[in-house]
Amino acid sequence: MTRRPRILAVDAGGSKIDVALLGVDGRVRGAARVTNTDHDGTGGEQHLLLMLEAVAAACTDAGLDPARTPVAGLGVYCVAGADFPQDDRRIGRWLRRRRVTPEDVVRNDTFAVLRAGTERPWGVGIVCGYGTNCCGVAPDGRTYRIPAIGEISGDWGGGMDIGRAALSHAMRAEDGRGDRTALGELVPARFGYTRPRQLLEAIYFGRVEEAELVHLPPVVFAAAIEGDPVARRIIDRQADEVVALARATIRRLRLGKLDVDVVLGGGIFRNEDPAFFARISEGVREVAPEARLHVLHAPPVVGAALIAFDAIGAPHAAQVRTRAALTHDRLTAHTHARDEGGLR
């Protein structure tokens, strides 16, 4: 009989779910990625069921029967949509009913980003992808997270907000309400149109889904780098929102006098705009002069695994081994995509 892995690590984001099964020595026994095309990162029933599909895929990769539960001794589930302690408890109860793992740790997915980007179990983690979110952990274990449930919780940023802003400014430039901008050509061209109004009408009449605007940030960054002032204002606003998240967390946890690691994870940080990162760095260091910024390149599920290792007191060598082995290539070797017909 194949011995059950010690650790189940899960990073359940809105657009993808990564799962890894690991031994106490840090060896990866099985791993899988499931992509979620509808960006349902709510931590609701469908999202959690998709998470179980990803767990099953990782079990299969490890040569384990996914129907034989529990699948590992300790599960760390970093879930988008776990924004309040009540969410943690709800998801924990849901998992216990299914006996996935006998010991469960539920966190928001920002905690996985944070831990994956630093060698220490404390710091500040900021996610900026489809949307934006932030968490922090103090050296004494105190935590802080900002509920990220949209405009009503004060959020702005990520692919959708940048995309909407880009089309909005393009429209205002076309009809004379706003400044001229290269976005007037670049934004509609991204969808095969020549004028912003054509794209607007396509969204209004259902020929283009508004959610497709999430693909516009690279266009906006490119225009900003080329010197377009309107695009630069959008990018500056995103940078300022990142700074605001970091500052609030640093102040709340009283980290301003420490060399706190600030980890930046998500698609918005995968750009080549030095002015964007300089603005973030300068803003953060106004409240934490010794702060160190890191752009995360490893998959966040590494952070979920390291949170588990922290909990069981695994040796540092296990962390090193996991960081080396649990790569995007390892996860995408077993990638599944979900559509209306299920996994394909």
C-alpha cells in the first residue's frame, strides 16, 4: 500500500487551483493544476467542488486513490474568498464533512503568496491579478487581512478595474470628454475593433463579455511605458493602491521599524515598467524604510506547503526541496481546464 503523504497544500485562486501532495521531507508526491475560466474565486460551493477535483487530480498523479480519504495528514487550504474568519470556519466545516484531511488550516490565498515569497513566516503579501487583496503576519504571529469583496469594501485594482478604466478613458477621448490618449486605438484593437465605441457596443449587445476587459492591463502598461499620460495615470493609481494596502497593513501590525518583506504576487506584477515598481517602493518605504519588496515568481501553492511545514516544524531542507521541485512546470504537467462540461 502506498503510504499517505503528510501534507496537502492547496492554493485555490479565482482563475486556477494548484494542489500538491508532499512528504515531510519536502518531496513532491503529486501535483496538479485546474484552470477555472469563469474566475469564480468566491470560496462558495462550486469553487470548493472544483478544489476537490484538483485534489483528486493530484492524488492520481501521486498514484493514490482519491476516493480513499483522508488523502494526507495535514491540509493547508489557501482559498480566494476566505475574507473573514467566518469564511475560514465555514470552509473548514465543509472540508471536515468530506474527510479530506484530519487536520485543516484554512487561510485566504494571499497568505500563500506571502509565504511563498519570503524565507520568513511573517511579512506582507499583496495579490493583484483579477482583483486585489492583502494580508500581513507579524513576527509574533498576529495576522491582519483586508476584506476584498469589491467596491463596497474600498477595493480598486487588478485586471478588471484597469481594463474598465482603460475603456472608459478611451471612450472619453473619442467623444471629447477627456484627454486624447493612445488607448483610443490600442484598447479596441485588442478586440479587433478600430474605435472605442465599437467595443462598447459589442459589450452592450453581448458580442464581447465585459469580463474580457481583464486582458487589457498589458496594453495599458505598454502605453504608459511609451509615455502616454492617460495610461500612466491608470498605472499610477494601481501603484498607489498597492502602497495603500501595504501601508495600512504595516501600520496595523506595527512593522514600520522592521526589515519587513513585502511580497507582490499576481499577473499585474508581471510587467516591465520600472516606474511602476519605483512608485510602489518609494511609497512603502515612507512608512517602513527598511522594507524589502519581492515580486513572486514561484507558484503560491509553495507558500501553502511552507505554512504546513511551519506548523509541523519540518526541517529547513524540506522547504528548500519543495521550492526547487514545486514549479509552474511541475504543476502544468498535469493541467485540467474546466468549462460548462466539467473537466476536460
